Amino acid sequence: MPYTTQVGVIGTAIHAPIKQANQSLEEIIYAVTQQALADAGLSIEELDGIVVAANDQIDGRAISVMAASGSVGGVDHDILSTPSASEHAFVLGALRVASGLYRNQLIVSWSPTEAGSIPDVQRLANDPYYHRALPLDELSAGALQASALESVFPASRDLALEIVTKNRRHGARAYSSATRLKRQAKDIAASRVTHWPLREAMVAPPVTGAVALVLAAPEWIRDKRPASVAWLRGMGWATEASFLGDRNLASAPALVAARTRAYEEAQIADPLTAVSVAEVSDSTPHQELMAYEALGFCQRDECGALLKAGDFAAGGILPVNPSGGALWINPVFCTGLIRITEAANQVRGRAERHQVSEARTALAHAASGFAMQYQTVVVLGNEPGRVG
């Protein structure tokens, strides 16, 4: 849809993985918030509003936003919380600025690991009537999805290994001190099967992480003159049914719907020529593979040739996940907002060691829920998009 007001990303911060055991969750949230505000050149007092995304079960507390409100500057501020997914906080914040009612918004999300077993949390949160008895967490749902894809596209098993090695290679360059995951295809393929057909080394273990960014309207940007801006060019989101038995897990119709809306707003006909870099959800490598087709990068039977040719690697036609994605650093709940923040950093020229040369347009895809139930696509550019 056309927006009343253009939206720009003017400040970002990613803290992941966080290894300091002596930091409380409140201190983690405060630190990432302060860095994003400093990057934007804002003080807490100048904020018009705050949107946070948090999960009570992962945090290990009821109504997590209440305990975190002080850390993000929510006292005496307009603050809104969403528990569904971190990327939904970006959507809410962007719509607030786009409405013309807010000059700026702070967006923050986090995902700790110390509260307990994340798979247990996900099983607890699962549908109590059909799924809970399985038991089913997000990795199990991702394995069912991978199995469904392999049944209709057998080549996906080998291509999944290609994707893992690509993203691990990218991650080792982008965040060299972050993790020590296996990077060679032979080592990954030799690791034990944990959730068929997924092997232990094909996914990254959960880590603690936090992410924040600042959105602003054009008049605010003109007055404050931030060092760099990533403009929101298009945005789309869609949801599939929660009951896995009602879905074809080898396809991603909600992602197609979200992509269609985002591309229409951004006036993108061919992403391979219009997009400089993409950050794509990859909780499993099969999910990134499915995203290639659903995002219009290629047809399913073309993915193998493009992957093997290096077209989706750093230096290729369309680098995908130059940050390494969630296959390198996996702070479970906030990986979606991290994908958007990484895309914004590319357009702002702030991606440091994994900066893509002349990145004018960046695409971010965030998927969350069981087997990518929620899908969000965001297009960011170095020039404003349409309004009115």
C-alpha cells in the first residue's frame, strides 16, 4: 500500500551472540538500545514511541515487556509489545511512522537462553489439541518441512549442504569470533541425525542475542541529518494455518503473498537484477532453499545450478545471507528482526566485514512460527520509495 509518510532506518545495533554470563537480561536490553540510539543520534527523551518483541516463555517471566520497559526507555513513553515474532515489531513500528502520527520509533527484540530448554518452551506453546502430544518444537516442524521438500525435490538434500557451507563460510568472515560450527560439507554430512532428515551440524544451536533499530520520518531525518539512512521501499506479511496437516509443507504460499505485496510497493519486477543483497530466514537450510523460489530468485529446478555457480554467494549476482544467517548465529526469537537489521546495515554501508559493494537495495525475509507459519518481506533502499 502507499504510505502517508516515508520511513527510514537511521540507527541499528546487533548484539549476538552474547557470552557474558554476568550480564542480566535487563543489562543486555539496555546496552543494545543505547547503541542503536547512539547510532541514530537520538536520546531517550526524543523518542515518540517504542515497539518491542519478546517471548514470555523464552524469557522465563510473565509479561516480559513490563520487566524490560525500563531498559528500553519505556517509562513515561508510548510503548507497544508483540509476542508473535520479532519482525512483527518492525512492521508495527514502520506502520506507526508511515501513518504520519509518529516522527520516530525504537524497535527492540531479544532472545535469552538461560531460562530453560527452548524446545520445551516451544512444545509448551504449541497447539494443545492436535500437536502437543507429538511433541513438536520448531526444529521438529522444520524437519517435517525438510522431509516434505525432499520427497518432491530429492536434489534438495545435497543443496541443503551447499547452503550450510555457503552461510558458514559467510559467517566465519562476518563474525569470526562468534562460533565454531562445522563448515565443511563432509563434516556436516557425517554428523548424527537428530531430526530426520536434519543432522546435528546442519543447524546452529540457540544463543543469547538482542537487536535494536530506530525508524524515523523524513522531516525528522532532515532535521537530525543522520550519517546514513535505509529507506523502506516495500513491505508485506502473511500467515498460514497453524495446523500442519492443513498445509503443503513443501511450498510457501504465505511467503509468495508477502513477497508479492512488498515487490509491488517497491516496484520490483526481477529481484535478481533489482536487489543487491538478501538476508533470508534459514533456521534450516531447506527453508532458505524454499525461499529462493518463493521470493522469485529462480525456479525450483534452477536452484542447484545457481548455487553451484556461486550466484547466491558473496561476490555473486545476488549474495544471500552474507552475515551467515541463523545457520551461523541463532538467537531464536529475534533472528527475524536481525535479518531486517542486517539488510538495513548493507544499504547504510554499515555491514563492516561482510559489506556488499554498492548495495543500493536490500531484501530481508523473516520467517517464524512452526514450519515458517509467519512470513514477512521487507525491501530497503538508499533512496525513498512511494508515498501517497
